[in-house]
Amino acid sequence: MIIRPYNYEFAMPPARKWTRIEDLAVLHLYRGKVAHDSREVAALAAAIERSSKSIGARMQAFAGLDPANPYSPSGKATGLTQSVWGEYLADRTAIAIEGQRAYLGILNRYSMGRP
């Protein structure tokens, strides 16, 4: 008699593309030198319904684009992340402010119970 393991099939939700607002919020955390395992990352992950690991991977992607980063990051930047980083390099103040607003706006909507 051959015993075969039960074939578990879990329905994974379809991959959801990142939005510019989400990328700006992650950039805000990255530029604020927030650790990938911090409460801020966990709060953002809950608010945008992503894992803390995915937020950390996005932060690594920004680190890969940052010439000031002395380490060799493992993440690869998407076209959206490269675009947001390019906007940041073109006007650091404006994009930093926009990133902070995106981050706070996401958390505010989440705390108010709105998607």
C-alpha cells in the first residue's frame, strides 16, 4: 500500500500591485531609518494589508537605489520604486513631505476603519 500525503491546496489571493502612495509611505520609513521589524513597519503593513516582510523588502529595494547605502542590498527595485526614487532625487523636500503625508494618511484611514 502506498501512502500519499494529502494534497493541500490553499487559495492564495492574487498578487496586488503596489501603489505610488504605498511606495511613498515605505520611502518615508526608509528615509527615517526605521528598522524593518519596527512597530511603524508593522502598523503600515496592517494598514495596507501586506506583510511586514514585504515592507522590509520594499525598504531593501530603496536601499539598493540609494548611493549613500554602504551595504549591498538583496532587494530588486521595481519600475514604480525606481520612479519614486527618481522623484525623490529630483526634489527631496517635496517627495519627503509627500511620503510623510502618505504614511500618516494611510495610518489615519486605517485607524478610522476605512480602507
